Amino acid sequence: MSTSRYPFLEFIDTPVGCLQICADDDGVCALLYAPEHGAQEKSNAHTQQAKQQLDEYFQGKRQSFHLTISVKGTEFQQSVWQQLKAIPFGECRSYADIANLLDKPKAVRAVGAANGRNPLPIIVPCHRVIGSNGALTGFAGGLDMKEWLLRHEGYLMI
């Protein structure tokens, strides 16, 4: 995903690697996996607040995010992302659970697709969605990162 469309960006080094926080005047737009600090940082209040809250999350001092977000998506994607935000820290839901919560029990694959298009991983916790059989399934940052995040939240104890 190109970052040129985001006027503000900041990088944060985390235990799961370097992340790039992207924002516009209306809120945080994206959280991207960055192999390294790249483009020139230009922060605003939204990137600064996101950086602080992400730092607190990784230090174990924060379990949810309270940020103004500015994300684009279809009505269905937005409804899935709202369900993701409602999954409590340390808990997981299956794609089927989310489809059922949306009163669309046959939309399991569509929920998976919307989950995969989430522009704010960690902040909108798509890592808390697992397969109905309990298996860790796809994650943009890779299954190792997903496993790390779930261990950090106490969901996986091994």
C-alpha cells in the first residue's frame, strides 16, 4: 500500500517490528508493516496519539485503543471492523461468530475478506479472529506475528 496518499506518518519500533502509522486531518487511516523507517516522518495529533497508545499496548499498559480513525471501506467492511473492535483483549472470535453477530451466517468468507482488508491491524484487532476449529488463520503480518500478539494478550499460553 502506498503511503503517498497519507499526509502524516510516523514510525514506531515494536516487538513485532517497525510499524508505520498513517493519518490525515480526520484521523488515523492505516497501520502498515514497514521493513524499516522509510519516508520522512511528518506527524500530527492523530499519529502522535496512536504512537503513544501503541507503545502502551506493547508495554502491557493498554488493552484497547481510543483513537479517532479515518478509514475507507464498504458498509459491510465497516460493520465487520466494528465487530472486530468489540472483541475484548485476550479473547478471540471465529469468522462464523462475526458473521452470526452481523445476522449474515452465510457470509463467513465475506467476513474473512473484510477482516483481511482491515487497514488498522492491532488497533482494530483482526488478529483476534481465528478459525472455527481454533486454528490460527491468515494475518497480513504473518502467523508468527499473530501468535505473538495473542500470546501478548494472554490468549495463547504455550
